[in-house]
Amino acid sequence: MKKAAHLICSLLLLFFCTSGSAAEADPGQAMERGQGKIVFTTYFTIGENCFNICTVNEDGSCLTRLHKVGDEGTPSISPDGTKIIYMCSKENDWTESDIYQMNMDGSDVQRLTELHDWTISYPRYFPDGKKLVFGRRVACNYDLYTLDLSCGSIQRITQTGEEIREMCAIPSPDGKKLLCSAYLLYENINTLFLMNADGSDCRRIVPEGSDAIGMSFSPDGKKIAYCMDNPHPKQIELLDLSTGVTSEVVRIKDSTNYGETSFTRDGRRLIINACDDAFPSLPAAAGGGSQLFSVSLDGKDVKRITTDTYEKLWPMAF
């Protein structure tokens, strides 16, 4: 678990066809595009000690491990549903990471950057699929950058200094805005900002003193889901961008760094990762660790997706 804790903390500060074990699934198994699927990273601890990207249906079926080499994290699906973008270290050393792209079945792996830098975090596609946004630390500054996929050009779009550490960002469905997660050194918390796609007009969208993580846009761009990390217990909240009104979805019996959210493709549910016993209404699975759950937007319907023994990180539904 020391390796898992190191990776998770590093990214936060920068910010399988079976429902049983992911280790039983064949790497590279093809998966058709469609609704009700999730891509995520699994920390394989038993005899391997590595992070690899996996996919699963929302009902827990067709759990597939795409690779069995290197360390991979923070996967994101391309707008056309044919590619996965992610961080990877081929030498199992996160101090030498870069951004990679592959097909949905794990084939045709392409290295997109030559930065060799552990401070890269959370690459995400813009809706047009032509560029990415990601977080990166240079010297003592944590800022957001874009990568033009047609020419490989990298551009810095924020310059906030050492006090505001922008770890990652998610483009809005129309590509006009960025939802940014940042660590505020002077408050010692993570918070959320909304800004234009070029980094201008940045404004804080959660109250001061709120420790917010795990954000995602609804498919129509009208709502934002995130995990409020203080006070405990954690709670998943929805923010209506048109009214500024927040509403609680569900509380999580969980004091760890989990609570990442992703709207399902139809926008009716949230996929989250949380500790196995996060929801008292559900019996704990035999596997333990962090698992994937599906939650209705009113919090009344909670379903467990995975049950095996491995940690689940950075889910994205598509």
C-alpha cells in the first residue's frame, strides 16, 4: 500500500470479462463503444504491485484489464469513444511519466509527450478531440497546460504562482470552460475553480474553507458533481451552474482520498469510487479496498459495481 499511497498523494498534490477478479480478464480484450461502461485504474497488489487501466460495464460485467505492463493512471475517453488518454511510466517509476494514448481495446499505444516528468497530472480531451488539457509543475509553480494533438505543441494557460497549485482541469461539454481542481497552499485545502478555456476569468465556485475533490461535468454542462471532503463524513454534492444552488446527493462513510465522481453518459447517475463499506445500506463485499459504485442523483439508489480485492481509482463513465 505504500506505493499506492505515494501515487495517490503525488497526484492529489499536483493534483477483466467477469464480475469477479480483474486478473482473470485477458489483456487487450476488445470492447465496443456504448452506454453504461466505465474506464478506471486498478492497483494490482497481489504479486504484481502495479497500476493498470481497466474497463467494466455499469452492471459489473465484462471487467477487462487492458495491459499488464508499466504503471498507468488517470484515464480519459476521447469524445468519439475510440481512444483512451492516460499517464504512464513504462519503467514502473512515476518520476519518469508521460502522456500516452491507446485504442479502447488497449492496442496501438502512442506516446504523446517526452516530458519524463512525475509532475504531469490528469490529461483530459477537449470536446473536439483536437487537444488535451493537463496539470504540470515547473519549478515551484503548478499550472494548467494544453497539448495540440495535431502538432504536439504544449502551451501554458495559467500562471498563478506557488500559492495556488492547479492540479488538473476538465473541459465543459461545449469546450468553452474549464473546471479546475487546485490546492491552496495558504488554506491547506483543495478547491474548485471555473475559468474560460484559455485560462482567463477564473472564479472559485465552492465556499471558502470547503475541501472539494473529484469533480465532473454533467453531459449537458449545467451541473457539476464533486466530493466535499470536510467535515467528515464526506458527501457528494451537485452544483447547479445556472442558479449557484448546491444539493447533497449522498454521504460516504469514508475518511480516505476517495470520492472521485463521473456522470454516466445519460446524466442520470454518478459513478464514484469509495471504500468497500462506504454505504451502510449495502453489505460489504469480500474484497474490501476501494470499489466502484453507481448512485442516482437523488442519492436514493446506490448500487455496487465491483467486488474484487483491488483498489479502484479515477473512474470515468462513457
